[in-house]
Amino acid sequence: MMRSGQRGFTLLEMLVALTIFSIAGLALVRLQAVSARTSVDLRTRTLAQVVARNLMVERLTDPAAPALGTSEGTAENAGAQWRWAQQVEEGDEGRLVVITLRVDGGPGQSPAVLTFGRAK
């Protein structure tokens, strides 16, 4: 007869415990990978917004209002080239222009979009 102090886990109990711990470990590794990818995506999105705001400040401080219509270009920021598109429309019965700037963050990223108005 075995004493209670000599009892141990059965092989089946050990296999079940190891399976549970390995599943939990894999979930943590996957969570870390998703977190790292999200961090890179947020950095890219933030830089695209910074580029859009810089372009907005250029448009607001330029003495002449931009021409009506669409235009495209690139801007350099943080060592990267950022593609932007601009749509300029007339607003408020011709007294101001409404400018929509769109800066592409790259494949799989939503663009940074800013819409603002300025006097003609």
C-alpha cells in the first residue's frame, strides 16, 4: 500500500499539463508577434499624419491659395518618401478653398486624410 507522500502524477496527467502549458506559451508568442506588427503599423500611420499636417501648414502659410483641382507629389520625412494627393475645391461662395490632403502610408495601411479650409 502506498503512502500519500509517495504518490505522484500519472503520465496522462503530465501530458495534459504539458499540453496546456504549451498552448498557453504559443498564445503568448503569437500575441507578441501581433503586438510588434501593430507597433510598426502605428508608427507608419503616425508618420503619415505628420506628413499630412506638414503639408497642411505649407498650404496655410503660402501667400497664394493653391489652384483648384487635383495634384499629386511626394514628400520626404523620417528618411522615407511619402506619396500625397491633393484635391482643392471652391467653398463658401468663392471666399475660401477647401483642401483635402491624402498621404498614403503604404500597402495595407489606411491613408492619413486631412480636410481644411483657407481664404482665397
